[in-house]
Amino acid sequence: METPAINQHNKEEYPPMHSAEHLLNGEMARRYGCGRAFSAHIERKKSKLDYHLSKPLTDEELRSLESYVNNAVNADVEVTEEYITQSQAMKRFDMSRLPEGASDTVRVVHIGQYDQCLCAGSHVNHTSEIGNFRITSSRWQDGVQRIVFKLDR
Ligand SMILES: [Zn+2]
């Protein structure tokens, strides 16, 4: 089953951080069925993503997510883009979050076989450019799981 797969961005973000966000979002949606982060603060030094989860992630789960992203980084896969029409996108993705007035053509960003989603942001060309992904803290409160991460480059 395809999971909700839209990253919305109003401003340019630091491409390595934003690309790491794609990888983590894709895996969170697959593992937990929680969709992609509903709130994101992506910055060069440190980023935060929030997900709706009914219980906190364990340390083991967090380490496993970290390993997943680093495996994708170490695999050094290519990031590619594809342009499709909105009607094609409706069949492949959850379009509930497409903004009003979005263009007829939308862009799908693929990170190898790791993730695909609709996104207008800026990305690395190859995953090795992301650097080592490290979850530095996490917090769960009232059904919201926050994951804070840094990149060591
Ligand atoms: Zn993106």
C-alpha cells in the first residue's frame, strides 16, 4: 500500500538535511503507518520532525531508524526526479495536502528505491552527500513523537 507521500515546503531548505528527512519520513510511514512528519523544522545544524504515534519509540527502534537512514546514505544511491500530472499523482499518492493552485504538473522525488514523494524542495544528488545521520534526542507527549537529528559531515 502506498503511504501518504507529500512533503510541503515553502522555503528552500538545506538539501542534506531535507534529503535525510525524506528517508526518515518514508521509513516511518512504512513501519508505523503514521504517515510522513506532520510538522518539520529543518535547519542546517539540527532538525526536528513530529509524527503522530500512539506510544513512544523505544531506544532500540530509534537506533534501528538511524541505521536505516545510514544504510541508505552508505548505499550512495542517486536522487532523481520525475514529472507527472496531478491526475496521475492522485492515483499514486495521498493528495489531501496538495495546496490550492498547485500546478498541473507535479514533481516526484525518488531516493533510489528508498523513498518517493511529491516535493518541490532541493535535494542532494547522491545520498552520500547527506553524511552520517544521528538521532540526538526524542520526546513523546500526547501522541506526538518528536525526533531530533543531526548530520555529521
Ligand atoms: Zn524534498
